[in-house]
Amino acid sequence: MSPKIKNITNWNNYPIVSANEWSFNYPEEIPSIIGQKSAAFIARGNGRCYGDASLSDNIISTLKYQYILSFDPVNGTIECQAGILFKDLIDFLLPKGWFLPVTPGTKYITLGGAVASDVHGKNHHKEASFSEHIISMEVMTADTRIHIVSKEQNADLFEATTGGMGLSGIILSVKFYLKKIETAYIIQQQIRTKNLEEVIEKFEEYKDYTYTMAWIDCLKIGKNQGRSVMFAGEHAELNELSASRKKDPFKIKPGKSLSVSFNFPSFALTKLSVRAFNQLYYSTHRTKKNMIIDYDSFFYPLDSISNWNRMYGKNGFLQYQFVLPLSDGSKGLKKILNRISEKGRGSFLAVLKMFGKQESLISFPMEGLTLALDFPISTGIFEFLNELDAIVADHGGRIYLSKDARMNKDFYHETYKNAGQFRSIINKYNNDSKFESYLSRRLNIHGK
Amino acid sequence: MKVLILGATSDMARALANLLAEKKYDLILASRNVGRLKAFAGDLAIRHNNKAELVEFEATDYASHQNFYKNLPFRPDWVISFFGYLGDQKLAQKDWTESRKIIDSNYTGMVSVLNIVAEDMETRKHGVIVGVSSVAGERGRQSNYMYGSAKAGLTAYLSGLRNRLHKSRVHVLTVKPGFVATKMTENMDLPKSITANPEQIAKGILKGIKKKKNTIYVLGAWRGIMLIIKSIPESIFKKLKL
């Protein structure tokens, strides 16, 4: 059957590529899709990465492959097909007293995408990234064989699949551990800090909290550089809820949902508007302890504004998320903040997070500080981000492949120390490198 | 409420089964290849705590239909039939086997099984029969008249059935979805504003049953579109590239 040719782009609307899109209901259908061409294929979930990781000449959508295969309510494990959305998982799990072990800031991602990006959440410092909670997976490689992989079985393929950006094969199903919860609520501590030093101290002070992250004002200079609002949270226990909420502890009020129904014009996002927004945000978020808020507002504040990506206009935007090692302290981070404020390239959404220890083949996290910034695509942005890359590399850091649409291959090979080993594993299982993306070509991940 | 879904592997059928499972209906899912429904049935059991029965059903094995219906795990209150085959128009023009397959899957098979269902419901004076036909059946067009003519036959059959069963209080609903984003239409470039998703069709069918509708298009725009298409004089219509 001939596929559908369409223009496809991910969440940041850059790049837009013309591709054949295929889908499947049963794994038996995949061999006839990938077998008929020598061309490159890549699996794609819900398109929430920020770049070209799930874009290729031929795209295999996993969205129809989305059933729950097994659920163990005693031991808290679940096995699902890779196309299921985190939202659907939560809708199913939450009323039964279970939650995802790790979640990023949107629930509109697929399980397969979560594994391919090895996503992290606000609990990375305590509970690591998603791959840490996987029991086993099924992965189809280019020869159309289905491999069962885990930390014990076919461990090399497991490692090259978690964080492997879909280059090791098609993730079919994933079995993983869940987190037991008593309520749908989070007890949140909101702490306003004057500058970068103080927020780093606060991360240290609140490190026993399961969830921590901070919004940071990246335009402020001088003694208030890096002023922040840090959030720390714990799942609320039943006895911590008010009497009325106790009756139905897993039910939350549907929040207000907003929608951005058109692309904003480019003048909407300027240094001035970002500065004004930052001032407003900072002044309205004073230190406030023991607030009880629902999980949706805590984990997914942006999901309540559908199509918020349109705020960045039709040209799209770039997200820049890097991590710098703990040993670097705040040195590299300060240099980057200086560069941003010098150039006046502010970001509405600047999110700072402390990562815990993680040893992995190709996943993004390492122990240290990570900052995520959004920049509209405008004149000079690519050159500017190259300058930031140089600082990140100098200080021993790297950037997140799922958020990348523009870094160059030398920077990738320099900062991902296991790039060579990753390449040899994906090539071992996929002789003719059937699975390629615009990202993998741009970064020469296959080493051709 | 007990429901039999024929052709249950289709995207629309699954969307409806999912909706009904959530509402705690008892389901029989019938399909040529029940192996392909196992993961789906497992999902319904886990997600909605609803154990659907799976039964083999071959639409074009007419001789098997009596026994198929007689041996069902329970008598259905509703029978909802989705099966059909779009086929390849160009191939069918030259190849009788393809033409025959299109006619049999969309029309003959439907008549064979619904005859049996109708007899049973007429005796019981109770039931709902839903047949999924198509707007393609409203006027023959060169691009898909094999499929369209079989669906036209089905639409006329369902209308006759409705007329016959009215006095027995059996409700017959004809569904004429326009474009639906499904497996069958995956390689077509369909205009978004008039393309329904399977979930919309499922909700539309349920609403059509509850409101005792005779014919539904689900997306209202299609009623207007088809009105226009039907009102073009044949002398002009025959010259169009449709």
C-alpha cells in the first residue's frame, strides 16, 4: 500500500519536512513497510520532541499501537504498546492509586517516545530517568526480528534503545514499574530566591523532596542574576487532604483550559515582553509553603494551554536544554546567563533542575544542573546558540537530543562520550542502518 | 445491553467497542481474524474491566452464518455491522474476482447475515440493527462505483429492512460516514474539515441509536454535500471527473 505524503513537523515547528507517513495496528505489518524500500525509516510518537529526532524520509507512526497488555495492581507493574499516551496511562492508573515513575512536563507524549528520549522529570535527583524503571521491552530491529531487551537480556540493545532516539529499532512494547500514590494531589513548597547562588543552595536544602525544579529569570543581571522561583513537591498522603477531598482523593476538578488558536506575530516576543513577563511572574510568586495542588497543575502546567507552541509564531522556535556537571558549580551557567542577557535573548520558559547521578550509554542526564530555554527562530539565533554550545562544551556539559534541531556533529561527538559505542551497537543490530532520522544524519550518529 | 459487532477489527468498530465497553455493555466482537482482536480485547478487559467475547466470522462464507448466529454466547439486543471492502476500482473494472469481492463483502455478506438477525429480532419484537453504508452509495462516480454500487444496494436493503421491521419495534439505523480517518483511507489525502475520526463516528452511532434516527451522516456537512451531488443533472454529472 502506498503511504501518505505529508509535511510533518514536531512541537517547535522547525524543521518542517515532507515525508511518507505509515502506521500499523499489528507488528506483523511492519516488515512489509520497512522491507519494501532501502530508504531510511524512523518511528514517531506524538511529535512532542523539539526538533528532527523523529523526522525522516519515511515515518512510522506508533499512535495506533496503543493497547494496555497487562497490569499488575498488586506489584504495580504495567505493560503497554508503545503508542499509548502518558495522558491515557494516567487516566487509567490514577484512580487505581498508581502513577508514572517519571514524567516530563507534558503528558501528551507516547510511551515509546519517553523511552527513546529516556525522559526525566522533576524527580531525577531522587529517582533517575524513565529507563531506570523499565522491566523489559520489545524492540524490532531492521531484520524485522523482535528482541526482548532488559538490563539483563540483550543489555546492549536495551542501553542503545533507552535514550537512543529510535535509532536502534522500533520500540513495540514496554513493561515498567509504577509508583504507588494515595491521592491525586501534591504538597508544594514555593520558594522565591534572590539569585542563582541562592537557588542552588535551595536545591541542596530541598534535595530530599521527591520533586524539585525552578523557574529562572534569565534576563536579570548583577546581584539578582538568576533570581528564581523554586518548587518542591511530594505526593500528598490521604490524611493530608481536607475532609471534602478525602472522600474522592483521586478526583480533581477539571482545570481551565486555554487554547492558542493562531500563530502569534513575531513582535509579540521581544526582550521587553519577556522582561515584563519575568517581572510579573517573579513578583506574583512569593515564598509559600505547604500548598496543596492537583497533579495536573503541578506536573503539566503548560498542557492546560493547548497549542502554546503557536506563541512563537509560524517560524517556530528552538528549545535549548543543556546540562553542566556538578563539579562545574555555577561557573558555566553564569557565563551562559551573561551571554543571554548581553544579547537580550530572553526566554519565557527557563527551567532549572538539578540532576542526580546517572550512568548510561547515550541518555542525556548527568549529575549537575540542567537549564531549558525557548528561543523564537529569528535572525542570528543559530549563531548565538553555537556560541552557547562552545561554553557548554568547555564546561563538560552537553545538550538534550530530544530538544535539538541545530547542533553540529563535532559538538555531539565531543560531548556524548559514548557516541562511538552507541554507534557500534545500533550498527550491530541494524546492518544497513534502516533507522535514520534528520537528527542522526545531521550529527552523523551512524558514522558513515 | 448486549451488543454484537460484526467486522470488529475496523478502526470505527474498535472505537465503538471501546465506547460501549466503558459504558459496561456486554460485547461480542466478530471478525474474520479474531487473533487480531486479542490485544484489543485484553485492553478492554484491563482498562474497562469488560470481558468481550471474540467469535470468528467470515462475511462471505454465507453457509456459516446461520450457525454463527445460533451459536453466539448470547442473543444480542443490538447488532452493529461494520464490515466492508473498499477494493481497487481500476483493478475491479478488468478483474471479475476483485469486482466480486467488493460486491460480496459490502453487499451480499451483509444481506446474508442481517437476514438472519432480522428474522430473530422480528420474532422477539425487539432490537437494533445498524448497518454502516457509505455516501459513495448515493451516486455512482467513476472513481469508485464498484464500491459505491455495492453500498447503494446495502442502503436500499437497510431502508427496506427498516420498513419491514418498523411494526415489530426493531430499529434499523443506516450510517453513511463521509470521509473517516481510518486504516482504509490512510493513503488518501482527505480534507480535514469534513473528515471524521473513528471516535466521532462511534459517538454518532450511539447517539443515532438512542435518538432512533433512520439515517445519519455523523458530520452534518455531508448531508448538504450529498444533496448537491445528487441534484446535479445526469447530463452534466456524466461529464464530470468525480
